[in-house]
Amino acid sequence: MSAFDIEAHRGGRALFPENTLVSFANALAMGVDTLELDVGVTRDGVLVISHERGLNPDLARGADGKYVAAAGIPFVQLSLDEVKQFDVGQIRPGSTYAAQFPDQHAVPGTRIPTLKELIDLVRRSGDGHVRLNIETKIAPNHPDESPSPERFVALLLDLLRTEKFEDRVMVQSFDWRTLQLVQKLASEIPTVYLTVQGGRDPTVFSDRASEWTAGFNPAEHGRSIPRTIKAAGGAIWSPYARDLTPALVAESHALGLKVVVWTANQPEDIAHLIEMGVDGIISDRPDLLRKVAGEQGIALPAAFPVTP
């Protein structure tokens, strides 16, 4: 990681269609330290880039131009050829997602990329600095929607080693089972422990283990999430922005953990987090993140224009 990590969330989804070569090329062209992305696995074992574990009804349109029905077919039920038939270049009009990112540039005809295609794009850009922060889209409460943790991690590591790209990545997950496997099988790859404590779908609790934490129980570590992640062998803690406090940043740093927070999009929130001492920020607006970071005296990564 850089001294401060500027991460484009899903390639910068407020600007261009999320998790596509178009969005990643835009982030490379402005200059970021890290491309943040999510991967799933097709029926034929190909790693594809998607935040959901299957086709997103707010993004995916078939050849007939119609958006797919909810909840969307899981990738493990589709071949790569089938996945490539869908257009994810424009948000479904009238959706909550469309209201959230009204200024996103639509690029009709955009396809779901593979992880290999993104690695090829990074190489073509000439950017030897940028890293990938790869989230394994796997959920313990939906085991039928992804491969087993063992198969998922085996496929990911095999691709990274085949491409000789394992020194340019971090692996992150809310499902800590995959992180434990990465640490066992590829200890050179930093692991990023994602957490959310509030809202409708918390993944960690201070007083007990959850199905997401691979058996690690914060109650056994002073009810401290950073201490639990340290005990689990993590290198980076990636909490939801609203869960973070200056005291937690200080505690993490004292343990040797870096803190990369998700997701901050407003200039005042970004500035507050930088002042809090975080080591990086994941943002849907990498352009604003760059601007505020620059105003705070942070050295900015170089731009590498590339055609998707």
C-alpha cells in the first residue's frame, strides 16, 4: 500500500458503470492507488467482476433490452458465454440505484468483465503502481450462490499466479473464511477484513462470533474488533465509515493494522476521515477523493490513460 491509499470503489461507480472496464479505465486515467472490485465465479470456473453474486436486476439487460427479473441468476449457474450476453452499461431507470448516482455516464453495450481482462487492462495502461483490492463475493448464509471457500480461493490464487500478479493485489471479504485460506495458501498477499456493525445486516458483533467471522469471537479479545482481526492474522481492517472513531484508528495502528475505510463520497466526510488518521479511503467518487487528498497535502498517484 501507498502511504495513503486512494481506492476507486467498483472502479468509481458514481462516474461510470460499476465494476466494468470502462469504470476501471476512467480510474486509471485520473490516477488512483487501488482499483477496488468484487469477484464471483461462473459455472465453468471463471472469475468475473460483479458486486452481486449473480446478475443485478438494476444493471443487467438481456439481448431483448429488458432488465433481468429479481433476484438475478447466480453466476455459479451460468457459463461465461452466458454471462457475456448481458449488458450492464446503464442503470435501470427509476430504480433506487439510479437515484443514488444520477450523474453516472451510461455506456450501453458494456459487458461484465473477467478478472483476467482487468489485469490485461492494467498492464496495457502501463501503470506499474496501481493495485487491485479484490473482494470475494461469498456469503455463509447463501452457500448455493457461490463455490465453497476452498474452491473460490483456489481459483483466485491460480489465476493470480498464472498471471504473475499476486504481488499487486489485496484480498478482502466480509466472509473471513476466504481470508483465512488466503493467509494459509498465499501468505504474501495482504488480507483485508471487511466489517459492518450497524444497519440491517451487521457482520460482526463485539460480544459474540457471527457466521461471517470464521469462528473468531470479539468477546475473547476484549470486545475489540481490531484485536480480533489482529488475532485472525489480518493486515488491514476495512470498516464501514460510520463505525469508525479516532480511538479505533489509534487502537488499530497500535496493533500494526492499517485502516482503509468504506465508503466516503462527500468532501467533508473524506476530509474528516483523513484528519482521523485513516490509511486509505474507498470512494465511489475517486475524483473528489483525489481533490480532497491533494488539498490535505497527500501526494497523488499519476494518471495512466488507457482505452477499455
